[in-house]
Amino acid sequence: MSIRHGLLALLEHGPRYGSQLRTEFESRTGATWPLNVGQVYTTLNRLERDGMVAQSGADDAGHALYVITEPGRAELRNWFETPVDRSSPPRDELAIKLAMAIGSPGLDIRAVIQSQRHHTVKAMQDYTRLKAQALAAIESEGSRERDDVAWLLVLEQLIFQTEAEARWLDHCEVRLIRISMATGSAGARQQADPAARARAEPSAHSKDPTAPSISKPTSTSTSTA
């Protein structure tokens, strides 16, 4: 839906053609979410079908121009005013990867976490460098100031995301260490305490209440060794 509404927002500034919309969308977002022309025109066709945009002639080069309609403006205003729904969060590949890595045979999950942390920190450094460039461009008051401000906001969101991801990876590693230590301590206590080991292992009666009572025979022989 962000592409649909993003195109409507760009068309609110005046008539645009497909490749022009793609260029402006990528300029505004720093090409973080690149589009192809086919995707743009497919979205425009759907918007036109829904009455959100309409074709309005062509420019001097023969490009078909699109304009936003009143229903399109109303849809855009509603999008701006409605909070983004978080009740169905998008799938996160990293979260899925770590969830599936738990208990995977022969896999060192801490190595997976450390590898991802290295990549995340590198991405954070790259975003921070790009942020400095965006700030410099804004301070120079260049002709693309609006796009630079938009790109700055996208970059800062990416920086916050990677910072949160790095903290979450640290948390995951600490959590796994604590669980491993707790599990190991519990296992050691059971090995040292026969009563605890007996409580942890279900008895024959707990498996089948009708089973007869069977006592372990006591050996009366003595060792001659």
C-alpha cells in the first residue's frame, strides 16, 4: 500500500508520467525501496481503475501524464491521518532465522548471532555516514532540499532500526547463555541428587495406574573380586 499512496502523494504536486514517478519516489526515499517502471504502471492502472487517478494528455515527448482525482486526494488524506496498523507485523527474516535455529542439530546459534551483529553494525555505520552527507546537503540549501530532508528521515528510521536490532541480538545472546546455564545447573543438581532425579523421571505407576507394583530385587550376594 505504501507504493500506491506514495504515487498519489507525488501526483498531488502535479501531472507526472510513469518513469518520472519512479525517479521521484526513489529520490525521495534514497532508493531504499527501488521500483521498476512496470510496477509503477501496474499501480497507476489500478489507481485509474479505482478512480484515484486519471490520464491527462501527454507531455512534449509523448509521455502519458497522470493526475490525481478528488477521490484520490481523499484517499491520500485518509492515509496520512490513519496510523500504520501494527496488529499484523510484517515477517522479519532475522527473527524467523533465530527461531528456527533453536535446537537445530550441529548449529552454533551464537555464531549466527555474532555474524548478524557484525553485519548490523556495518549497516549502522553506513547509514550514519549517509546521514552526515544528507545533513551537509540540507545545510547547503541545494535545489533538492525537499528530497534531502525526506531521505534524512528515512535514513534516521533505518539507523533506529539497526540500533534496535543490535540491542535485540545482544539480548538474544544473553538470554541463551542464561537459559543454558540454568538448564546445566538443573541437570547437575539432578545428577547429584537421586531424589531430584527420581522426581524428574516418571514412575511406572504414573504411566499406567493399573500396572502391578514391581520392586527392584535386592542383591544378597557379595563380591568376591
